[in-house]
Amino acid sequence: MSRMIHQNGFTLVELVVAMGLFAVGLMGLCLMTSGLMNCNMMARQRDSAARLAQNALEKLSQSDYTEIDASLEENLDAAENSGSGVFRREVAVEEKTDPECKVVTVTVSWRAGGIHKVVLRTIFGPK
């Protein structure tokens, strides 16, 4: 009479398969986390660039119409400090005569895995 021995537990093959599936899932989780971190960084940079452009337009709107002129600032950081940042802010001014106005374009660009930029445009008239 042969007896069957029933063992409780897992075989080595089952453990290897389970560990492989766990490793694949963990790798997917790591890749997703890395992608989310990159997206978060890009969103922060885009937000900072938009704020830099908006601040330039606000300063121009508070100045005299005759003082609105083109400018270029390089190596700005998010707090508008020059010399230590990654942003480049360029203000271009196009003067129109009929009607008299100035079309102002503010472009903030930066490099992060390619060239990115935020462009804001508005029109100023004499007061």
C-alpha cells in the first residue's frame, strides 16, 4: 500500500515564478514613479516660466508708455535672480502707428531635455 504524502507549502518553481512576477510589477511601479517625477519637474518649470513672463508684463504695464522697450535677461531663476538659473527672458516690442500702440511679446525659454518656452503677448497703448 503506497501512501501519498501531502505537503503544505510552495515548491521552488512556484516561488521563482512568484518572485519574477513581483519583480516585474515592482519595476513597472518604479518606471511609473520616475515618469511622474519628470512630469512634476516639467510642470514646475513651466509654471515658473509663466510667472516670469507674467511678472515682466506687469512691470511693463506699470511703467510709462515711452519706457516700454525690448530687453533680454539670461540665467534667471524662478525668483528672478540673475546668474544662477536656467531661464532666459526676452521682451520684444513692435511699435504700431495706426492706431498707436506697442505689441509686446515676452518669451521665457529653458533647456531641459530639449528647448522649452512660454510666450505671452499683449498690446499697450498710450495713456
